[in-house]
Amino acid sequence: MMGRRGALIILEGVDRAGKTTQCKKLVQALQKNGRPAEMMRFPDRTTMIGQMISSYLEKKTNLEDHTVHLLFSANRWELAPLIKKKLQQGVTLVVDRYAFSGVAFTSAKPGFCLEWCRNPDVGLPKPDLVLFLQLSPAEAAKRGQFGVERYETSDFQQTVQHRFNQLMKDPSLNWQVMDATKGMEDLHQEILRQSEAAIAEAESQPIKELWK
Ligand code: 2DT
């Protein structure tokens, strides 16, 4: 008999909402509850494609906008076999950003629509849960300055937020909006509760395909 599969859980959100911290805390808590769990992040800067993306984000190189969008997508596709393998082995994956960041960031640039941006990611492993860590621009500003990487400006981030809002209207996905102004521990408990529910639900279901 096939074992129970793991769940694909994505954390998305604006800059400084605490995604990375919450991903780490979630993996630790799941493991403590006896659930095999691992963290991944996109972009994964360790692959060859990831290195091209990293150099672009650090503004060391310039890439044409469509080209970099396709590289971000390719970076997910190159890891899709591993994602499926882990899920099938019963490992729950907690992922810091996924295709939603891909669409939200590129479509925030002039001349890009959501549909074009979504296309290259159609068919990727479909998340069982997408947690969106919501933070107002004012609250984000209190948490310190933007970094120096590409996209880290308040105007661009606001447009990105609008794009995320559009993506969240998609009823084919299990979006859950989390209030990231809450204390770190309260937010963690809420994320853990949502994740445990998604894991229980995913166990008996096949892995589906995103946006298909
Ligand atoms: P961090 O490594 O700090 O999360 O920043 N991005 C990300 C895209 O433009 N497209 C994508 O597909 C993904 C996954 C968001 C990475 C930056 O890259 C942006 C912020």
C-alpha cells in the first residue's frame, strides 16, 4: 500500500513580513510533532540557473524582463522532480516563495499581464496550502529599511501587493491570509494550525498540477 504523502505548503508575502523566520519555525514544530518536514526556498540560488538569478537580484548583471521571468520559472521546474519525490516519500515541504512571487513580481513591471506570467508555471506541483503573510506598508516601514537588492523599493512592493491580491481571488487554491502584524509566536501557532489541517487533508489525495 502507498504511504501517506506529505503536503506542499507555501509561504508568500511582502518583504519583511517574516516569511523565512516562520518557515523555519514551522519546519521545527512539525518535526517535533513527529512529521517529516523540510524547508525549501525560491529562488534556489544554489543551482546554475539560481546563480544567474542571484547575480541579477544583486544587480551584478542585467537580464531582459521576460528572460529573467522564465529563469525563475525554470528554477522551479528543475526542482519539481525532487519536490514530487519528497512529497511521495511522505515529507511535508515548507517553501519560502513559489510561482505566486514569480507572477506578482514580474506582472508588477510595465507591459506584463497575469496570464502571460502564469503560463510557464502551469503544471508545477500544486500547493496544498498557500499562506499569505499580510503586512501593511506602514507596519513594514517600522521594521526597518529596505535592502539593496533589486525590487526592494516601496513603490514596486505596493504594486506587487496589488498583484498578490488579484492572485488570491483564485478559488482553485487554498489561500489563507495571515495577519503578520501579530507577534511572532501567535503567528506561528496560527500557521501551524493551518498546516496541520492541510497535511491531514493532503494525505489521502494525489499531487495535483498548479493552474491546470
Ligand atoms: P528573497 O530571496 O529575499 O526571497 O528575494 N522573485 C522571487 C521573483 O521576482 N520571481 C520569482 O519567481 C521568485 C520566487 C522576489 C527574492 C526576490 O526575487 C523575487 C524577491
